[in-house]
Amino acid sequence: MSTTHRPPGHGVLRVRGGSFLLHRRSTAVSGILALVLAATCVAYLCSGESFVPPGEVVKVLLGRPSPDELVVGTLRLPRMTAGLLVGLAFGVAGALIQTVARNPLASPDIIGISQGATAVTVAGLTFGFTSYTLLPYLSVAGGILAAALVYVFAWRGGLHATRFVLIGIGFAVVLRSVTLLLLTKADAAVASQAQTWMTGSLNGRGWEEVNPLAWALLLMLPAVVWAARAQRSVSLDDDTATALGVRLGRVRLGLVATGVVLASVATGAAGPVDFVALLAPQIARRLTRTAQIPLVSSALLGAVIVVLADLLARKLLSPTELPVGVMTAAVGAPYLIWLIVRGRTTGGNA
């Protein structure tokens, strides 16, 4: 007879091919965040130049006839869905990259991944690739290229967290300079389009942008499920993980690759919506009080942040609509400063 040993506060979910440890508080937090996200989505669909009653919103979502079908189903729902999916992707991407780097500053928009996606996308716009259907592919290519460069330069017989972050910040500065240089070479119309995209915006997003994003995230789902299990081994110290037979180099590379693709796909869909990948994992970890960053809670928090930020961006200066990236930066920049100051006063990582 065998017994299963698990940490206090955890349960075990058994599925075919293995089992998952479930932290009870994390599960409860995820449930609450799911409800908050649902409420935020309903508020988003209700709000706009004209208010739509929640009952009519529910009718549209259920496919029933409604006089507000055009406003809710055609204008607001695709944009909200894009924001939700972008937030999910950024939340998981930030959690995976911060887990590998063991540093809360290691988010895609800090260590050069978003800047790589931006530089390649702006280059595409500058040289005449103006189709929105092509931009996500350019962003993925740029994000992967930037991440590969950071990973190669940071690797010295292992992946040291501080070196990884510092080299990533250096690449971010260089790539941002490349982007600005490209903008000076572009004509006025292309430069204006690129600058709007660079702020991170969901304006004008329809189902033609949402469908490729949804399919890309669906294809990434098996990798995310694998990452949820592999994340536990990377959270251990190197000696313990090696003694348990974990191939840390491969696991870390797989986690980083998954995070990079998710962040690049999200960037391609909405532009570099800054600080979502930085905020969501850290807030999720503080809410759940877990040793490792919870992926589900991070994903849900990322979705809540983006949808709520876009709702505020639409309403605060109505009828003028702000880019969603402006709202996330207004919250994320002070949080980044707090992380840096806290890290200095505690003498270690924030």
C-alpha cells in the first residue's frame, strides 16, 4: 500500500498520464478571479456611448434575438474577447518567464521580448507589410529572435537570474532604439499607424483578428499544461532538481519558449500592452501565497487587467478612446518603481 505525501494545504488531482498538486487557496482565488472576470466582461459589454442592459447582453451571448445585437455582438464583443485572450496570454507568459528567471522584473516587456516583436513589426510596416493579418506573424518572429539572443548571451554554464534580466534590459534598450530609427525612415502615414500599434491598442479589433489569436492560444494549450507541471521542478534549487533527475536546461528552455511565444502572439494581436505580464504574476502570487507563481490565477488576473483597463480607456475621456496600453502603463510603471526600490531596501530580488 502506498501513500501520497503532499504539502499542507494541497490536494491531488489525478488525470490520465499523471497528477497535479492543487493548492486549496490558489483554487479558491482562481474561482473568485473567474467571477470577477465574468462581471468585468458583462460591465464592458454594457458600457459605451449607449448603455445596454445586462439582460440584453446575456441574450446576445446566448444567441437570442436582441435589438442590441449590432452594438454588443459586432462592436463590443470582438474587442472584449481580444482583450481577454491577450490578457490570458500575457499573464501566463509573465508567470513562466519570472519562474525561470526567479526575478519579478523578468517580464516580456522588460527583458526585450516585446521590444523584439515591436522592432520586427515596425520594420514590416515600414517596408510595406501593412496587413493586420500579417502583423502577428512578424511579432512572433521578432519576439522569438529577441528571446533567443537574450538566452544565448545570458547562458554561461547555466542561466543566472540577474544576468538574464540585465542582458534582457540591455537588448530592450537597443531594440527600442532600432524601432525609433525605423520610424524616422517611414512615411508619415506608416509612422502614425506604427506609433498607434506601439502603444498597445484594441481599437477596431474584430473577429478577423480574434480568430487567429484564439487558434494560436488553443495550439499552445498542451505546452501550457506541460509547463504547469514542469514549473514545480524549476522552482527547486538547482542541486535538488538535478539530484531528482530533472534536466534543468531543457525544462527552462521549454518554459521560456512557451512564455515567449505566448507574449509574442499577444503582442501581435494588440501591440505591446506593457506591464500586464509584470503585474499579473506577482499579484497572483501574493493573493494565493504559494511558493511558485500560479499559472491559472496569473492568466485570469491578466485578463481582468486588460479588459478593465480597456473599459476605463473607453470611458474616462469619452468620446475619445485611449489605447489600453496607456492605462496599463499608468498602473504598471509605479509598480515597477516599487519593485526596484523594494529590492534595493531588502538587499535582494524584489
